[in-house]
Amino acid sequence: MNSESNALKEDTRIAPSRRRFIASALTTALGASIADIVQPCRLWAQACTNKPGQPNCSNPGDPFKSVGEFRSKNKKLAVDMTVTGGWKSVATIAGQGYQCCPMKLRYYAAQERGNGGAKWPENPALPGPGPTLRMRVGDTVDINLVNSIDPTLFPATNSAPNGCNLEKDQNGQTIYPGSDTPPSCFHQDNVTNLHYHGTHVTPDGHGDNVMVDVAPGQSYPTLFTLPLPPPAVDPDLGHPLIMGQAPGTHWYHAHKHGSVALQLLNGMAGAFIIEGEFDDQLEALMPGLAKTEKVLVIQQLGDSIMIQPGPPINTCAGGDPCPLVNGQLQPTIEMRPGEIQRWRFINATMQQASYLTYRFLGNDAYNASKGGPFPSNAGYAPVIRQIAYDGIQLAPERYNDPDFGLAQEFAIAPANRIDLLVQAPATPGKSRLVFRSLHGKPPAGCPQLTQVDFLLNLNVSGSPISPAMNFPSAANYPVMPGWLQWDEKDPMNQNLKSRCLKFNNDNTGRPGIDGLAYDHSPHTTQYINLNTAEEWLLENYWDSSIHPFHIHVNPFQVLEIFDPNASTQVTLKAPYNWRDTIALPASKTDLATGKITPGRVKIRSRFVDFPGTFVLHCHILDHEDRGMMQEVQILDPTKPMPPPLPMHS
């Protein structure tokens, strides 16, 4: 145990609550937290203060603050993105009421290139995401990623390329890596790279390349152009594109296999907003919409991955699971009566506890139903219209669909994004954006959401908005561009090849796909011909958890969802929604027979424009780091087979 843990054990100044007692006992039983740093905030009795108003910590109800934005200039976004580390003051209310907790975290510090370029963060002691990057389709991304992590600040991590982190309990007994083996184990926590989640660009070279490792003291440049809509000709490919870059709410985050979970938990993520024709059409329908837009990055910050010794080993996020918005705890957004704003939500968390469903409730309705199911009468609450999933606009039919565009509840799993039009009530008042868990509880030993169940406050005041604002109708809602419409008559879309991927475990109980943990071999690689379409069945064999399936470069349409734990099933209709991440429902096991009925999702996708190597994986990121990932190689049949890439260590 580290010195902080010993201090906690010996500290008698604060009488522990039952939760702290259980948590402390758990820490002793589990032995250690992965990687490097202090015990999670909820266990750090003597280091946290329970007094609101502490320096650098946000307080519940503070005014909402936007993250600093870097915008492209002259069709280029030139940024130096530096990964560094330091102490942050993280506000939380999970478990013991308000606390302001110091955490030692890795984070993004950035500066726009050129004289007088903007810098982020304004205050390094504040937690939260990296700068918001805002561009338009057709613009060029020119980002130099610099790894300036001081390894002495985070020393307890395995830096060897082919080793795993070594963790011992207080008795000196090794509790990790157990049966975990490279490359799918926690390791190289100070090595990083950068993934542009939601982009349709080359995965090789200096594109959206997650197969590179950037060690402390090294840098790696990114340089690619966001594709214009077809029939635009890609300057590098030299021929017309089949798909363009979907304008929408995307994001960037660390993606070094073996350290993804910890670095996301530290906060290494940010919004990547790509604008295009869809935004122009919305602005024409609702002038002024862009000026009041809100970008909301949801994070659950922590300093360690918790280990429950096996076999099999179980892992989850350390720290408190209390969700923050742009680093703030339950901030307050102000609107005028009748006003419509566009809110862009990004779930930049790493863990199962963040799979939540959200709904606005008036304060009276919230107080009457606190902790229970959403009431049928939301009371004083805004009306919402969903307009996009994962940065891709809904078709007009889905915008007018009670299960999607018209729904007043929305769910976002880790890595999902959702765009809403939010219309304030016609009179002044207050409400909250409340959440409820969608799937059971985290595994034993993992932090849970307690005594907190709303994300933010909404305060409506002042004079009514004038002129009056109205939602788009189904008739004038922007149509889907042709390249996002699935033409059943297109030869590419006929005779689809089928695949089935089973999200389960390897023979040691480690997270895997088709019984194998990722090992950079042909057995954990999907080979697909360029400019083809396929239909995939994705199955989840875990009772205890969803698995948010994510694939890079090419989005997919969701055709069917089967949840064996649901009393009724949703029937999806064409035109189907596009996504790049979809939560695979948990399985259900018959206790009498032992038969497992997996949760299932059927998707179809077009693997077009860009050959190269990228990955698919579960976006509960400790699952990914430990093996629930595969490579995808898109092969151009007109060219020789490319040589194997170095092992992604």
C-alpha cells in the first residue's frame, strides 16, 4: 500500500461513514489500485475537504462554463497538443456529500500555433477536458501531439514494451497481472497517442492512426483533411469519395492500448465539433442557434483502475463515479422563456457506471420522485428534440419518431454522443437533467452512483425570447444527404457478407471477442475488402455488463436490437440511424439450466474510401485494454497485401 493508504488507515480525525468503512475494507481486501497514484477520492479522508467554496473546486449550482475553443482558420486547424500531468481539484458529492479532492492526473494542455495563439487550460488546477476543436468539412487537421509527461510524477507503471504493470497487495502478494498477458494488459500508462473518434479519414500514417506509440519526450504529427461530401475527389486518393465526413459532434481521446482506460479516467478527452451543411440548414431554420450552443463533455474523473484479484481478475474505475460536465459539478445553464438552444452531449467516460438514461424534471417532480423511476408527469421541464446520434443527423422520419426524435428521454453509453434541441418552458422556473442507471450495478468492489442523480440545473428567467422560436417540422427538417442514404439497389449493398462477433471471455476469464483476447495475430483480426458492405451480428455473453461496440473510420446503421432482460423489444425501421458506437445489451442466464441468451445487435456498414488498419473494441475501456478488441484490415484487392505492422504494444 502507498503512503496515502497508510495515512488513511491511521487517520482517526474523521469518523468514517458506513460507506467509507466498507470502501476502506474493500481497499484492504483488493490490495491495490492499478498504476500510479493516490487512492480514489472517496477513500481519501484526510486529503479532502467537505467545505464548498474551496480554491479551484467547482460548487454545485455554479454557472455553466464552456470549454475554451480552438477554431480552424483559413481552412486549417494548427494546434500543439501537449500531454502533461499535475494536481487537479476535483469536486464530488458521491457517497459522503460535497468534497473537494486533489487528484494527480494526466491531461491535455494545448496552444494554437502562430503568434498570439489561444492556450488551454486557463487554470491548470481545474479538472476537465482538453480544448474544444471546431472545424468544417473540407478543413485540414494539423495537430502535433507532444508527450511531456514526467515519468517521475507517475512512476509506478511498466514502461517495458512487452510487459504488464505489476501490482502487489499489502502482504506483498502479486495480484496483477495474474493471467493477463501482453499486449492486452494494463501497461505503459505514460505512453499515449490520439484518436479522432467519429472521423472518416485514413487510419494509416498521419491520419487517425491509433497504432502508434508516443512515449514521454516524443511527438507525433497528425495531418489529414476532413472529406467533403461526394462526389468530391479526395486529394490523396485521387478519385471520388463514396462517403464524406459527417458534420456533427465528435471527440478526440487517448487510445494507446493498455493505457486507454486510465488516461480517459484522468480526463484525456475533448470535443471535436465538425460543422457542415446540416448546421447551416439548422441555422437558417432557427437564426441565432449557433450563438447559444452548448458543448457538454461528461467525464467521471479518477486516478486509478481498481483491481479485484481473481481468478478471474475483475477491474473497474477508481475514484468517484459522479459525472462532471466540462469539469464542473452540477452546473446551472441559463435560458430565457421559450428559447431553443442546441446542446451537444459527449459521453467521455470509460466505465459501465456511466451508462445512464436522462430526462428533464421540474424541481417539484424531481423532489417527489428522487431516487425512483421517472414520473409520468415531468412537471416544469423543457421539451427536447433529438437531432443526431454519434455526430450523424437523424433522417426526417426518425426526427419525427416517438422512439427517437420525439422521445423526452435519451441514453448515452460510453463514447456515445447525442445532439438535442432544448426548448425552455414559456414561463420562468427551474428544472434538472436527471439520470437513472440503465443496467443494474457495477461489479462488486466498483464505485457506484449514490446520493447523486442529476447532471445539471436549468434556470429559466427573464423576458420571453422574441421573435418566438419553433422546432423544425418533419417537413422542413434537413433531408439526409444522398451518401448517407442506403441504396438497396447499389451493387455494393447487395449480397452482403455476414459476420458474427461474440463479446465474451478468453479461457482465463479475461475480456475477449470470440473467446480470444487481442494479441495482434490473424486470429484477432478482421480482413475486409475495400469498398464492400457487410452485415454483422454482435452478441454479448456478459450478464453483468453492456459492451459498447465501437469501430473506427466507418460508421454503421443499426438494424436490430434484442435485449433478453427487457419485457418488450424495440422494432427499428428504415431509414435506420447511423452510429459509430452501440451498447450491446447484457445477456440473461437461466439459473435452472445455465443457458445463456446473449444480448444482440445487428448492424450493416460500408468499408469504403480508405484502406488501412484500425480497430474495433468495447468502449468500456478496461475491457478494451485487457483484450476486448480486434484489428480491422481493409484491403485493396487491386494492390498487393501490405506488410504486417509492428505489434501494437
